Amino acid sequence: QVQLVESGGGLVQAGGSLRLSCAASVRTFSGYYMGWFRQAPGKEREFVAGISGSGGNTDYVDSVKGRFTISSDNAKNGMFLHMNSLKPEDTAVYYCAAGRSYLAAVRRNADAYDYWGQGTQVTVSS
């Protein structure tokens, strides 16, 4: 069982930045694929970004490319989402998720992930 705890959400003005953190109860991310998803009111949960256990491969949804950066730190058992140039449409509850490394082929599918955090609210005001 992997436990994930997000932090770092909040209220920010458009154009601002936030860094989300995800603390994981694993010794290493090796063997796992990690992702960030978000869900806005009335919308389905959406893939935002993903990263392989080694940190060598990343993936982003087109709407955040060039603005968001996903990273991981095995020494700290943490995964991060650096969000810059935030827009009102980025407003959502953000979730970190983890699954076995073989899910990489279907990494944009929320059903492929086994473990989820409780979510952290990000609100971007215009």
C-alpha cells in the first residue's frame, strides 16, 4: 500500500506560481509511475503530467506544456509540480497518483493508477 499526501495548493492571481508537493510512503520511486491529475467542478478528472520512476521520462497535457514542470526526488520520497503562468482555467483540485511502472503506456488514464492522494485545491483568480 502506498500513501500519498499532497500539499502546496492555494489561491493565486493569474500569472502567478505555485509548487505542489506529493509525499509518498515508499523508499524509492523505482518501479512506479507517478502522475498529477486535476478535477474542476463539473468536469472529469484530467491528466496533467506524469514522470517515470527514474525521473528520466516526463509527459504533459498540451494545455500546461511550457508552464508546468513535474519532478521527483527519490532522496526525499517526494514528487513536485511547479506551476508557472497560472491561468483561471487551471483552477481545480489537484491529485497525485502512483501505479506500477508498466502503466506508463496508459499513463494518461486515471484508471491505470492504484494509489491516490486526497487532493489539494488550486484557485487562480483573474
